Amino acid sequence: MTDTANRAAEVLKEHRESIDRLDAILVYTLAERFKHTQAVGRLKAEHALPPSDPSREARQIARLEQLAQDANLDPEFAKKFLTFIISEVIRHHEKLQK
């Protein structure tokens, strides 16, 4: 390998190590988030509250889209990501109410 190729391989390795650390952060952050949404789901079930709150969900999506814009992340991707998470949370809340 040439010096340039060796340097490129080292930079690639560093990027991948950073990506791996960030993936771990994402997983642990999602686990913590779901721990709280499970508590919310139990509270809702105990008090016969609906499993979803469309107005809050809309506010959260708008908030996340703005955060994404501020972070130079595609807001549409952020919206899809949060919409998926919200659908999982609602599914868990519905399950707790049965």
C-alpha cells in the first residue's frame, strides 16, 4: 500500500470507530427513552388515558424537524425516525392497556 492509501485506511478506521461509538450512544439513548415511555404507558393504563396524544405527537414532530434543521440533518429523515418511534410507543401503550 502507498502512504496515501495507508493514511486513507487509518482515517477510514477512525471514522468507523466513531460511528460505532455513536451507534452505542443511540442504542442506550433509545433504551432510556423507552424506559420512560413504558412508565408513561403504565400511568396511562392505570388512569384509563388514551394510548396516544395526537397533539403532543404533532408538537414533537415539529420540534424534532426544527432540531434537525438546526443540526443540518434532513428534517424529513428526522420526521420519519420520530414517527417510527412514536408508533412503537403507541403499540406498547396499547399492549399495556389490554
